[in-house]
Amino acid sequence: MRVIRVLAIALTAGIGMGSAAMADGFKDCTKLDKASWKPASEAEAKAKALGYEVRRSKIEGSCYEVYGVKEGKLYELFYSPEDLSLKHTIAK
């Protein structure tokens, strides 16, 4: 019984650490209220203008996170919904 308890604790700790490690996104782009944000489609348009093939976008924290492919490589682009400035880019 003790072995099962030790394994359960180890698995729980491992899952918690794994989820924290997976959260690599940039989350702080603006303090502006969501009602004042520009449309996400405009962030996608900016990424397309930079040569990315946009796959999808979502809200991450206070940023628009746009997933795009350029030259065969996947990128995450983080735009401020306040002024649509590019705040951060992560190559995957």
C-alpha cells in the first residue's frame, strides 16, 4: 500500500511540473480593458503581411497569440490587442 501512495505522489508531482513547463507563452501585452481591444483578425492580417501562413489565433493572457508557418517552421507571434504591435515571437 505504501508503494502505491509513493507512486501516486510522484505522478502527481510530475504532472504538475510538466504543465508548468508547457506554459511557455508570453502573456502580458496590455492592461487595456478587453472591450477596447482591436479585432484579432487585424493581428492575423499583420502576421500575413510579414509572410506567415496563419493557422489559427487565440487570446493568451492579455495578448493575441497567432500561430503561423514561415519557411516550413511553426511560430507563435504575440501581438498587443491595444495597438497590434508585435511583442514576442517563439519559434517551435
